[in-house]
Amino acid sequence: MKRLINFQPSRTTGLALGLLPFVLLLLAYLMASDARLAENPNDKLLPSFASLGEAVHRMAVEPDKRTGEVLLWADTGASLRRLALGVGISALIGLAFGVALGAIPLVRAGLSPFVEGLSLIPPMAILPVLFVVFGLDEVSKVVLIVFGIAPFIVRDLQQRTRELPRELIVKAQTLGGSTWQIVLRVVLPQILPRLLDAVRLSLGAAWLFLIAAEAIAATEGLGYRIFLVRRYLAMDVILPYVAWITLLAYLTDVALRLLTRAAFPWYRHAVAKGVA
Amino acid sequence: MSRVALRNVWKEYGDHVVLERLNLQVEAGEFCTLVGASGCGKTTFLRMLLGEEEPTRGGITLDGEPLPAEPGPDRGIVFQRYSVFPHLTVLKNVMLGLELRAAPLSGHLLGAGRRRAREEAREMLAAVGLEHARDQYPAQLSGGMQQRLALAQSLVVHPRILLLDEPFGALDPGIRSDMHRLVLDLWARHGLTVFMITHDLKEGFYLGTRLLVFDKVRHDPQAPQAYGATITYDLPVGATDRGLYETIRADVRKTETDAAVAA
């Protein structure tokens, strides 16, 4: 018998093992839900799959009586728009400042302590400030996301830029490169795949800030809906919404990973060989 | 006028003297190999020629002019690792120097200029035997091929001096002798002035035209950093014989042992 640390599961075993916790969770839910419903058919805490299905149908297919919109899609659209804006702006800020801070010592000396200080402010603590300054609509939600994740991306990319081998920067100078040319042709292209990595890592936080902002003040959005129906203990809506948000987060992550692979074919080789 | 001249150059970090009393004149077209114990300042010397470090005392001139205090296109470099750009294909690695020179703002060439640069880069790649790999990324190449690429990339901008920092230290012996032939060939064909650091004393004894040995002549066991290394032997390569080889090897060994004991 091999030691446990040497035992590699086969592909199928690995897949089965990976699915197991999900299946177990579903089973546990089913059993608990059945037990509660047997005791009280009107229990709202753990709705049956049938009532979850009904709720999904109501939210995702039938138009809302009041607004005429299909709520799930309206909510998804609103949330994804805020998320994309917030993450996109953060990525641009992260790229511009991260590279400048990492590549140019004078910029680093001037701005690094400031960025570090900024990143230590708990974003949720300034949400009231954002509401006061930007009002209760879209801008303050996007700004909260930016405030929450841009400092992380800036600091991560600053670090990645500084980790580029010094030899490459020297080499570029011996090829006649100016500061601008070196940033454009040597630093930026090597930082872009790392930007996508940083964005992937910060997506979880971005969702957190989005839902927090929507919970407090919004008229549509996934987070808004969850916190709205909580008043009626509508677990049959909340649970599918949470599952849907999780699925969206997963798909975004996969999409970014595929994009990195397709757009930067050299990156995988280089990382595998430890030369990136 | 010498291509490179050093006049009483010292390099110190605080009270740590790395190099002292360096005086040297190197003419255009010479091929200098630099050997010596590790920690004897060979790399520091190369970094001073590169412009990455400045001498604490004394001066260095390049064709009579003071050496610029930062790296530039007149001095090419090949490091042991990280000499090529991982995000560019082989061909684009070589084209980069040409593009940087011709397009100060965008760093990219288009149209006819791009075609000319590509042609030039392909000739350079053919000269180092890499034409077949021109669309691959560096990480897909072997160590020897990466160093060939690094040489081609440096030479395409026609530097006056080529600096080699143990370029073949990480390669297998068989590949290494191929690379020696290639470097000698490129040196002769491009009329380069070469400074090459090597760990391998034998390499220094037959490659090139001039052997520079870096070693410490003064030792203070109580303060091992009080004295720096200097050039102890400066020999034309033809005049080196077996006895001298053994003497230098013993000297270098002794310095390395002393350093190990001090540490």
C-alpha cells in the first residue's frame, strides 16, 4: 500500500470525488427540507425542490405584474452592469498606477505610501460618504467597487512589475529603449496577463461590495432582490438567487482564465518554466 | 585611443571594497575573458561597463568619452538567464531593437519599415542558427537556443562592446563548445570588442585574445572586506602555458578558500 501522500486519484476518481461534496450537500438539504415540511407544510426555511422550481419560474420566466419586467434578468442585467463598470475601471486604474509605481522609482517614492494608506481604509466604512457625495443611484455603487478592489489591483501589479527580472529591463536599455518604449513594449505586455490574474482574484471582493451596496440602496439588482424578499422569509427566491450569483461568479472566472490562455499564449509556457 | 580605458577605478560599498586600483586599456576588436574566484568583483566590473554601477573612484572612458551612467545601445549584454523577452517570439525578440530605434513613440514598425526589420532579423537569426525556430516563444527553446537568441538580439543593433556575463554557465559541455565557436565567429564577423566572464578557467585560456584574472592580492583575516580584488594577470591568450594555468588556478582556489573560511 502506497503512502497516502503518494496516492494520485485517476481522472474519473478525481471527478467523482470533486462532485461528492455537492451531491452530499444536496442530499442533506433534501432530507432536512422533507423532515421540516413533514412537520409543518407551510415551513418557509427549507422549501422543497418543487416550490424552488416554482419560484425560479416566477422570477425567471413570468414578467413582474408591477413593472412588466422579468425580474431575474432585470436584476442580473443591473448587477452585471455595475460589476463590469466597477471592475473595468478598477482594472484600468490598477494597470496605469501599478505599472507606473512598479517601473518608475520617482512615482513609487511619491505615491506608494499614499496608495498603501488608501488601501487600508475599509471600503464599507466610506459607503455612507459615497452615498452622500454621489447620491443613492448607480455611481456610488460603482465607486464602492472601485474603492474596494482598485487599491488591491494597483498594489498587486506594482509588485508584479517589480518582480520582472532586472535583466530584462537592462537588456531593453541596451537595445536603445527609452523609459516610455520599455514600459510599452517590455513591461505592459508582460503585466497584462497578470492583470487578468489580479482581476480574477478580486472578483469575489467585487461581488461582496456590489451586493452590500445594492442591499442598502437600490431599486433592482441581485443583491437588492435578496435583501428585499428576506422580509417575507422567501427562501424559495433567496436560495436560487444565491446559486445563480455563484454560477455567474464561476463563469466569469472561467471566461477570464480562457481569455488569458487565448490572448497570451506565451504566459503559460513561461510560468511553467519559471521564466515569466 | 582605446575603446575602453579604466584609470585607477575603485568600487566600494561602505567599507566593503570590492574592486581596487583597476587600470586597463582595451583596444577595439579585443576579446577579453574575465576569470577569478566568485565574489571577486567580475560581475561588478561588468556592471560598471554596462553603466548599471558607477565607480566610487577613478573613471572609465569609452572611445575617449566618459562612459554613460546608464545602459545604452553601444554596449550589448547577454546574461546567464533572463536575457530574452518571454512574451515575444524568437523573430520579434530580434526585431525589438530595430523597432525601438526606428519608432521612438510607438515602439512598433509598420509597412515597409517592418518588412526591412523582419528581413534583417531573419538574417541575424540565420547567423546564429535559429531561423527554424523563429515563431516559437523563448520558453519553448532549450537553454543553448535561448542564449543564441540573446546573442542575435544584442548584435542586431550593432553595439560597440558586447558584454557576456557567464553566458554559457548553465549549458551542457557539448552545447557550450558549440556556443564558443558561435561567439568567436560572431566576434570576428562583427568586429566586436568582447568582455566575457567565465567560471571556467580553461574557457578563458583559449577563448579570445586576452585573459584578465581578478583576484585579491592583499588579505586581512580580521577584516576580509577591507581589501578588494584587482586584475592580477593580464595576458595575451597565445602566451599562456600549462604552468601558468596551474599557478592561476591555485591562486583563485586560495582566494575562494580564504573567503569560505572568513565566512
